[in-house]
Amino acid sequence: MMFQKIRYRLFLSNLLVLALVLSSSAFVVRILFIRNLKQQLTERLIAVAQGIAASSELEHGQLELQTKFSPQQLRAHQQVFQWFDTQKRLIEQQGDPNYAPTLPFNAERTVQTQSDKIKLLIVTLPIVENNSRRLIGHIRLSESLEEIDETIARLDVGLAAGAFVALFLSGLGSGWLNRQAMQPIEESFKRLKQFTADASHELRSPLMAISTNAEVALTYSDGMRKSDGEKFQAISMATDQMSQLTEDLLLLTRADKVSSFESKKIDLTTLLIGSVNLYRPQAQTKQIELKAEIENDLCLIGDEAKLARAFTNLIQNAIQYTPANGEVEVTGNRIGQELLVNIEDTGIGIASEHLDLVFDRLWRADRSRSYYKGGSGLGLAITQAIIYSHKGTITVTSQVDIGSCFTVSLPMAFTN
């Protein structure tokens, strides 16, 4: 499951990066393409307007207009020609009036864009007499941007289709590459787990021998010096801790093997109440109020012994890290198709920067370590492995000096 999540995150990260690159590239291409289209259209309209302006003359005080474009050509290109005198009054207009500009005439602006119901590109140029070089009028030429908009729409469809195909093919390639890249890591991890399991298994016998001999020496301590007795007592305690550590490591290495888990219907209500009652004397000894509020008939499919181990780990941790006169509360509820169990305490809490590390193996925050010296540091890692093997999740929220809350979510079993 751990490597599946890593592959999934890598897959999404690769797709996200590629999507950002493709969208950025498409955006730049689109902007440059639109700018180039409009620039070409502007240059073409300016060239046409310059040609018409050059062929226009002033005769007998009247502006003589000459164009080589027929009305049919103007309608086909959705163009409109307008001539203005020096007083900026409209003299003549050619082309489809539906595409005539509605913007006020402005001789100071050579290029304008109209964005009303009909989008137009407008070019305005002065008409200068050839001989005297004096201003004799203005010409305003406009053309609809509908064709450019249609071209842009086709470009958008092409870019979107290309991006979709690229993402699809890249997703396939990314999945394959991720599997190839993760395969050596997974194999190394499996070998490491196998080594851990083998080493833990092999340590059982010598640890048992050491523990047995230490217990025999302590049982028959006649004639033994007091200092020797203390040494044997330390040996026995250290051996017990190492034995517990090896058992925890074996459980972790087997946690991913579903076949090693029993699968039967479990009454989670009874299991939780039993776990609370088991640790109630310990809580009373520490003057901690241990409360339980658990719904009836909370059922699921799984391994009862493993789940009992997971919840007793959580309850034991809550009691261990809660000072005297504190509270530990265990609640169990049915939410939709999920069973939610909360183990909340008023203990020392966990710093926010450490929350992502609490389920790591052999990890304990400095403050927690100084507060409680026992345990192997694998309890929460074992709990997480057990919950994951039951298709559940476990999360934690905490505030320093206020307390912590571990939330376990497990799939509910349907009752007949």
C-alpha cells in the first residue's frame, strides 16, 4: 500500500507538471498566434488604405475617390470603406452597412478595435494631395474579425485536443516509467523486510536463553553479591525489551500479508469496551479518568486479535502521555458506511511539525521520550499497519499541552 501511494503521487505529480507545461505553452502559442494574425490583418488594411489614399485626388474642390474593389468583393471580405473630408464629415461609404464602424471618427488613432456586437479592426489614414502635400481628407477602412475569431476557435480546439492526447500518452508513459523506477526500490524494501523478519526470528532463541538464565540466577540468588543481582536484574529487563522489539518487528514485517490475518465478523463495540476495561485500573492508578461512549452493534470484518492490539496501543499511549487528573475518552460511532473511533486525551500533545512523523517506526518526539521511557517506539507504526490492512485509515490531531486525538476509520460490515 505504501508503494502504491508513492506511485500514485508520482503519477499525479508528473501529470500536473506536464499539464502546467502544456497549458503554459498553449497559452503562449495562442497569444503569439493571435497577435500575428491581427498584425497581418492590420498591415494588409494599412497597405490597402495607403493605395486608395494615393489614388484619391482633389478636383474643383471635391475629393475624387477611386477604388479597384467591387461591392461584391467588399461584402465577401466584410470590409467597409469610408471617406471623410478635412472637417471629419463622412463623404462616401462603400461596403455592407451592417459592418460599418459605430465608433466615432478619430483621425488621431491609426488603428482601432471595435468590440461591440460585431468586432471590427479599423484603420484610419490621412489623404494627402500629391503636389502640395496638404491634407485633403481621411480614409477609414474596417474589416470584421469574425474570420479571425473562427480561426482562433479552431486553434483552441486543436490545442485542447493535442493537450488531451499528450496527457493521455504521457499518463501511460508515466505509469510505465514509475513502475520501472519503483521496482528496484520495492525489491530492496522487500529484501530489507525479509532480513528484518529473519533477524528477528533468529534473535528469539538467544534472547530466550539469556532471559531464562537470568531468571534462574535471580531465582537461586543464594551466595550472590548484591551488585551481581542488580546486574542480572538489568540483563533480564533489557532482554524483555529486546524480545518485545523483535516481536513488534516481526508483526510489522507480516502486516502486509493479508493471508496472515483472520477474516471474520467482529463486534467492535465489545472489543472497544473490553480494551477500555483492561486499562481502567492503570488509568485509576495514575488518577486519570478513562471514559467510553461507544454505540451498540458496531460490526466489521477483520482480525479481532490484531484490531485489539491496535486499539490497546492507542489507549495505552493516551494513558501514558496524559498527566495525573487528566482525561482519556474513547468514542465509537457509525457515520454512513464507516465506523469512526476516536481516542482523545488531555495529555502533553504533539508539536505540529511532528504530526507527520508519529507513525514512523522507532520515532518519538524528544518531549515524549523524556516523559515516558518504555516501549519499543513501534506501537503507532504497528497500529497504522493493522488499520491499513483492514482497508481503514488513521489520522491524528494534536496541540501541545492540550492533548491529542487519534481517529480511526474502518469499513462497516453489513448485517443480514
